[in-house]
Amino acid sequence: MIAQTPLPPYYAVIFTSTLKTASLGYEKMSELMIDLAKKQDGYLGIEHARSAIGITISYWQDLSSIQNWRQNTEHQLAQKKGIKEWYKDYQIRICKVEQAHLFSSQ
């Protein structure tokens, strides 16, 4: 589902990853982290897809909201578990969204 974000400017955190072959518990933790992110101040929305490469884009009001999410204790524990058990590799990019255009046939 495409996130319904406000008019720019706002920020996007792009998390791109590949998983190790054994990824038991990953889906459940991913769902828990999405639910937790939705409760954070400054959270605006999320989009994600997974095949050989997983891409999760979360949208935030400002950089301090992203920093607070990064420092969330439960999120930090999930990050450590991800590094230890699930991720083969990952990259995080933070971008300022200055323009956004939506098309919907509905």
C-alpha cells in the first residue's frame, strides 16, 4: 500500500537489505517494528516490499523524529538481532523529500 504522506517537505528513511538463508522470526519482528514505528512522534507512513532484496521506506516529519526512532530501545534490540541472525547486508539512506506526486486510478 502506498503511504499517504503530507505535502513536502518531510524525510524518508530507505532501508535496503538482503537476508541470510535462515531468517526464522524475521517476519514477526518486522511486523512488530512497523507497529512500534507507527506509535512514534513524527511518523508519517511506511512502504515495504521483499523479494531477493527487501526495501522499506519510512516517512518522518523531521530529522529529530528519525533520531528518536533510531534510539528507541526496542528498535535497537531488533537491530542487534537483525545483524546477528537475519541480515546478510543492509544499507540505510536518509533523504529529504522536497516534491511528491501521486497518481491513483481509484
